[in-house]
Amino acid sequence: MRKVLRRRFSTLLACGVAVALMGVGAVLRAQNFLAPPSARNVQPQTPPTLVELPPIQSSSSTSSLQPVAQDDLNSRLAELTPEEQIAVRLYAERNKSVVNVSTFETRQTFFARQVSEGCGSGVVLNRQGVILTNFHVVENTTKIVVTLFNGESYEGKPIAVDPNTDVAIVKIDAPADQLFPVDFGDSSRLLVGQTVYAIGNPFGLERTMTKGIISNLNRSIDSPQQFRQIKGVIQIDAAINPGNSGGALFDTKGRMIGMNTAIASHVGENSGVGFAVPINTIHRIVTILLERGEVVRGDAGVVQVTETENGLIPALIDEGGAADLAGLRGGKLVITVRERNGMRYRTQEQVRPEGGFDLITGVNGQPVKTGEEFITAVEEHEPGEKIILNVLRGGRQIELPVVLK
């Protein structure tokens, strides 16, 4: 099976976000009408001592949801099909891990002070009150309110953010017995076609669950950070809408495998194509944020890869990027602007490299077989560091030194 990690343009989700359709090719971009998109006003506090995160679990694990204690629910479950029982049990156990995130921004105009409201979703990571959500949910906010499953609300204090992966961590001071942390799955073992469940707060409707499948893997979507991409993203067809941002994507075992982040849509609402940041990426980023307060990463300039049995084809690389300067043979986008009848038309074409594509087989001598493994191996290094791309070219194994940007 061939899987593709490729650049996609998508709509970032949060209440108050709309869509603009721009140019040839129906490129979708997010516009946040609550605040100027260039502003970055989230002020993280000093990160706390590292707290324990849920472990990454293998998809072959036999762990499953704990039985629901309510006798009435158990008796009603017996009347359902096995497939329905999975969904009902999953919701009963996991909806408590999902929170509603309400945001407020205060602006002082010439005439008066204006308060704008937004909403999104979040996930409980531990009983110390650490909440995971999307960066774009809390961006440009002056106040964050987190509402738990029982209706209790607490003010959220931003700890740290990573706009590149659209991750934010918020801390609330809530009793431990009101906090129900998620269990993490293993996104490196996901398969196209497997069933998934999304829980979040679309349109402010708390803890709504939808069901679908993984429709593809290793997608790339626009990051809130300008000129950056979130790579290795999960594509799903479960319905997610404005307000689902920051919510959880579960497998049938009730393990969180991703954070719902974006949709592709002409109208700003669900069209059957949604995107979730994989849980392995989130686990890595959150761990770094809690330890250091920020993430500094290197970029090899490889935007899209195609997975094959023999290696990763660099289907698209950034012109002038680190890999391009190192001589990696990959596809590039050629943009052409033409004028006709007084109108300008912009087209883009993906061209093959002369001499054919290289195959990436490893980083620093360590094999990489998936797009996610490649991203992780590169982003363990900082800008300016040198890595070695192990490349198969014309049947011969070579090493390409790459200085990350």
C-alpha cells in the first residue's frame, strides 16, 4: 500500500472562524474574525514541573474500556448490536475527558470596549489540571474558561504553545476527582479504513460524538504559523465542525489517537474531509513544552513523501530548502502567472527532478519507513544542526549531509 504525505490547504476550526475561497485550485484559508491573524497574544506562564502523560500504547494492546458501572445502562446495552455497544460504552467512558473551551478577547476601540467570544474543545491530560487544545482556539485571547463534563467552569491559564503544530497547553485548578485523563493510543500503527470517533463541542454543543473512518494518512495542512505545515496528519470522514478544534479522536478501544484540528470545506462546515494531529506528535510536543516551555525544531524542507516498500519518495521539496541545497532529488512546484483579457491567472505544476527521484531510507543511519518516522527523526534536531539523509539513488546507497533550517 502506498501512502502519501502531502501539502493540503484546510480550514482551521474554532467558533468565529470563516472561510475565504481564493484563486485557482480552490485554496482554502482560515480567517479569524475575532482578532488580526498576525497577532500572537497568548502569554504562556512558566511551565510547571513535568507531569506524567499517558503512555503510548500499541494498537495490538488488549486494553479496552472499563465496564460502565450503571446497571440501567448495562441492561440497555444488552439490547444493542455489538457495534452499537462499542460506541455507547466509549462515549459513556470518554466524554468526561473532553472539555469545552470558551475564549474571550477584549478590545478597546475609540468609542467603547468590545468583548468577542469564541469556543473550542480540549482534552484532560492528567489529574493535575493540564488541558490540551489547539493553539488557534486560544490565540489572541484575554481570558480562557474551561468547562468540565459536570458543568463546573474554571479559568484556564496558558502554560505553553507551539503554533507550528497548533498545540496549546492550558492549566486549570480543578479537584482531581473531577478530572478524567485520556489514554493515548499509537498513531504510528493506524490504518486507512479503521473506525474512529470524534468528541468535541461543535457550535458549542458540548461533548458531541460523531463516527467515521480514517480516510487517509500522512496528510499535510497549513499551520497557524505562517509558511509552516503540520505534517503526518490523519484524514477522517467523521463530522467535525467549528468548535470541534482541540477535541479528541478515539479508536474503538477508547484510546486517543489524534486531536481534531481542521476541515477542508468551501462553506466552513463539515464536508466529509477532516484532519487530526496524530497523538504521537502531540505526545512528543507536549512533553517538550512541559520540560522547556517551547519547541525549537529543524526543518529539512521535505514537504511531501510517498511511502513505498523501498523507501520514501520526496514527492515535493521546498525550492531553496535544506534538502534542496543538499542535492536531494525531489519534486518541486513550478508556479506560472499568465495574463489574458486583462486578467491574471496563476497555475502551479509539480515537476519531476532530472535523473529521477531519490529514495530516502534513513536519517543518521536509522531507518525511516513512514512519513511520521521521518518527521520525528528530523525534528529531534534544531536549526543549524547537520543530519545525514540516507538515500538510495540509481540503486546505490549514498549519504547527503543536510544543514537544517
